[in-house]
Amino acid sequence: MTEKISIFDVEISCIKAKEAMMQAIGFMKGDSVNTIELVSMESLMKEHENPEWKKKVSMQDLVLPGSVEILEAAKTDDARLLRETDDKLFLRMFLKYLQKNHHKIYLLAASQEELVKAEEALARYNQGIRVVGDAVIHPEDGELTDADRIHGIVNAVNGSEADCILSVLPSPVQEDFIEQNRALIDTRVWIGCGSVLMRSFDDRKMTSRIKRMLVKKVFRYKVEKQN
């Protein structure tokens, strides 16, 4: 049985990168889209009182911790799991798998700036990644409720014959998008990364590291208070 932890009533699978990869490869061989979410500490903090967001996360086929702080707050003592999560090993392995097997990626982001950052992060992870299309969804402009706009993005994704959609949209936008359009999307895998994809590079900045330390303290306090 897969061990899970519950943070703010969000169930997250605590499995090694190899086991997660086996599931992901199985998804890539399926006939319909399967969904993977790397839940970030920031998303949990931001949406922990949002029952609709929690429900949509629970509908994903595989929910994994996107940052080691989540496991630490849950007092997980598996050193290997902590190390793999901190190293983003599953994400690295999955991107390598996509590159090695010539699978195509379609990117979704909340701004052109975030799209550029995501493309740069992908190149750092693996320069052979095939990005065949991208789209920007501006959540502050209410574009997720613009049926024509979203229909056009879904058509563009399907027309690109992408094998995987990689989302760096913020929560709850990325969960809303896949919940609304899952039946219409013709890809094998949706992976919602939120800020996880770019975070390892942003954390090199001193200001980002200090901010994250403060967020971590608040996060651990809230988790302990919940428990």
C-alpha cells in the first residue's frame, strides 16, 4: 500500500522517484490523459482553506510532494525520500524520459515572463526536450472563464500532437483548467508543476532564499497547529 501524508486534508503520496516513474510511464502508455500534480508548499499555504481546490487536487491520478518542506512538516523521517524530493529527482527522471523517447511537450504559464522562465528551466534540466507549443492564461484577466479562449488553447494543444502538457500555472488556475478540460485534451499526461519547475533556480537568489525561510516557518506552524 502506498504511504500517504495529509497536509491541510490534501493527501500526498510518499513514494520513491523510481515508483513514481513506473506509474508515469504507465500513464504515457494509456489511451486517455492521466494527471500528475507536484504540490508546492506555496500552493498549500495559499489554498489550504479552499475546499474546491482540495477536491480538484484529490482528483489527480498521482499527487506528489513538490518540496522537501512538505515532508519535513509532516515529520517524515525517510532520508532517501527527503533527499529525492529535495533534488526534484522524479521531475528530472520524467523529463529525461520524455527527451529520450522523443515525446513532445506543450507548456502552459500565467504570463510571457513565466513562460520564458519555464523554457529556460527545461533547458537546464535537459537541453533535448521538445517543446512543440505554448500558451499563456492570464488568471487576473479571468481568461479561464473565456470559453472561446480556452477552447482555442485546447485545440492548439491537440493540434500540436503533444504527448504531455506541462503546466507552471499557479493554483488554483492549473487545477481548474485540467478539471474543466480533461475530457477534451488529447495528450497522455498532464503534469502540474506550479512553481516547482523553476524554484531550484530561483532559490539561488538570496532574497528568494530568505523569503522561503520565512514562508517555511509559517507553513510548519500552520501544519503543527492543524495536527
